[in-house]
Amino acid sequence: MLILNSGGTLNKRYNPLNGELMVPFDNNAIKTILESTGNIYDLAGIVYKDSLDMTLDDRKTIAKVIMESKDDKFIIIHGTDTMHTTAEFLSTIFDDRKIVLVGAMKPFEIDNVEAALNIGMAIGFANGVSGAGVYICMSGYVQPWNKLVKNRKFGKFEVVQ
């Protein structure tokens, strides 16, 4: 299994110099969560952006890393605003791998429970599901990418039929 960090809210930290939340160029939040499991996972940072700033080239970079990897299971830490767009893009390329996109509505620095729960669920699902596909793991659900959407009004993801 390869865990890819593309940034997003989960990773954001408060910058005391300008008073804003920023996506740092590191994997500290994810490393902290993974260390708590007692297992060793391969982790690579690849984009480090708020998902609203992600471009098609960023999505192609993610796809290229997956394509060149020997792994068949991937967890992608991703911002929630365009998670669905990236999942749809990856679903047009891959049908032979398990790819789970996961994030958090609040930064790990502010609420480490949500981020840890979501990543733990994503890892467990990737290790347990038998079929390949692109999935989203958020708000206590893991579903195929086109069955789970962000409800901006309520600030959570919901299953759609």
C-alpha cells in the first residue's frame, strides 16, 4: 500500500505570522497518525495544495505516481472540495487498483480525531475490500467515488443513490 499526500484541509496548520491556515510542504500530520498504528506504511508527498488550487496537471501527477508504482492499493490524502473531481479523473484511468481518497473537514491540528478516524477507515477498507475501484472515505462512509458527495450545507459527506 502506498499513501500519497496531496495536501488539503487535513494537513493545514495555523501560520502565526499571517494568521491563516496553510498547507505545509510536509507530511507531519499523516506521519503522526500512521505512527500511532504501530505499522509501517509507505508515504509520499506529491502535491501539497488546497484542493481548490489543484489543476489537471496535479491530477496527472497523482495518476503518474500510481501508474509507476508496484503497489495495487493507494490511499490519497486529498482536500474535500475537489476530491470528487480527482476521483472521477482517476476512475477513467484505473480499473485494476484500489484507490481510496480521504481527507478531513477540519485540520488535524484542530481536530485530530476526525483525521485519524478517516485515515484509519481508508486503510482498513483498502486492506479488506476485494474489488478494485476508486473510492471516497469520509464522514464514516467508504463508497465508490460516485456514491459519496460533499454536502456543503451540512459540512459532511453523504451517500447518494
